[in-house]
Amino acid sequence: MLSGIDVSRYQGQINWNLVKTDFVLIRAGYGKNTLDPQFIRNITECNRLNIPCGVYWFSYALSEQDAANEARRCLEAVRPYRLEYPVCFDFEYDSVRYAQQNGITITRRMATDFVKAFCDTVEQAKYYAMYYANEDYLNNMFYPQELTAYDLWYARYRPGTDPGREGVGIWQHTEQGVVAGIDGNVDLNYAFKDYPKIIRAAGLNHLMDRQADTAVKAFQELVYPKPDGVWNDLTAQLAGENQIRQGSRGDLVKLAQERLIHYGFPLNVSGADGIFGTETDRQIRAFQADRGLTRDGVVGTATWKALLGA
């Protein structure tokens, strides 16, 4: 059994150098398209310090399609980062209140189907899915017998190490934890499974997909109709024809940013947002210097090749 925490903007700016924990569940965002203001910094720091982490998305879904779209937004947000723990769907009392404010009464059938829509979308993308619930929601809002395909992150505050329920993957056992590096209280959790081992063994969360052929293919898919994952003369030519620099925007910029993050050149302010701003320019130049390339901030053939690991 491992001990962890879950965090969001409500923990403020965490001094991760002081945090001692086995794992972290980070709020990636909420609703249709809103990232948690501390998400990029929190996950960047966890990756930098090799603190195993997963994420959760707080739902304001009004339909199954909304829940699936929330999953897609969450997956887009986490794609550049390393996740050793699940991607979790969080549907709570405020989710239901929001629906009521929009003229929709959430039924048990609807809420259960929202979990399925989110988690199925996560699994289709080859990530490990989980959902969050307390005893009230398991008894009155979800049909848990229909959700056994997904792990349960269970919220019940009680002492000891027994959650009082079978089939719990992670147990949030108190909201009054005290952890060095975090101002105020923080939720504490126990994990009853070795998620990093399980996820790696199953080939999930794309932990093994950051090899050169995968990165090269991702580049080719943006510039060439027949991607094969091989860096060859044509790919080098296309890299030279598709230079990006400060002021550039789009999917090529986003790919370059994801590769920077992968190599440990964090973008704490922008993340992989597809906009080549001053932060990206600074980190591209740092990457070029680290690889012995011309430090001009231009991503041309040589820099693309290095970023893609070809």
C-alpha cells in the first residue's frame, strides 16, 4: 500500500522540492475546456522530480457527449507528460448543481452513463481509466455494478487503513492532511494497487510510446500523407521546409513543445499550447545549446531531428 495526495489550484503554489509522497493525483481541469491554473506547474514539477502522478477531471457534463468531450480535453492536456497513475472522472455534488442551474436533473442512469462515456474514451486512447465516488454517490447516484470495468477512487473519511468497501483502487481517507511544501490541508490517499507496474505492463498511458519512430511519425502525419516513422531524406527535406520560430502557431509548434517537455525543458507558463512565444523560444535555444546545435531559436532540419530523437 502506497500513500499519496491529490492537489488542485486550492493548494496554491506548491513547493514540490519539499513534498514527500509516493504518488500524486493532479486536477488537470474542469468542465468543457478549462485547465486548472496550477496544472501545468504541478505536473511539470512531478515529472521533473520523478514523483509518480495521475490526473483527474472535474465534470460539468450535461450529456454523455459532454463527458466524452471532457475526456478528450483531459487527454489532450496530459499528452506531453508522463503519467504512471490513472486518468480519473470526478462527478460530484457541484456537477449536479450545475446541471440543475441549466434545467437538467441528473438521474442515476445519466450519471452512470457519464462515467462510462468518459472512461471508455480514456481507454480507447490507451490510458488507464478510473472514477471518483463517495458512499452516497455509490448508493444513490451511480450503478456501481455497471462500473466494475473501471477502478474506483473512493472518498470516505475514517481512521485506519481499511476503506470499509471491497474493490477500491485508491482510497481518499482524509481531507485534513498536512504535507511539507503545501500550505493548508490536503487530501491524503492510499493506493491498494501498484499502478505504475500495472500500467507499464499493460502498455497503457503511452509510457513506452516516446521513442523516435513514434515522434517522427507524429511529425510526418502533419506534413506528409504517408507517415512511416522513419527519418529519411524526404523527412529531412520536409523538416527544412516546415521551419517554425517565435511567432509561429499550430500543430507543429505544439509537437515541438511536447518534445521539449519530454526532454526536460519545461514550459511552465504556456505548456504545449501551439503558440511559439518567448518561453518556447527560450527553451528551444536552451535545447539547441544542450545538443550542440546553432542556438538561433529556429526549429529547422537539425533541430527537428534532435527533438524527434531521430
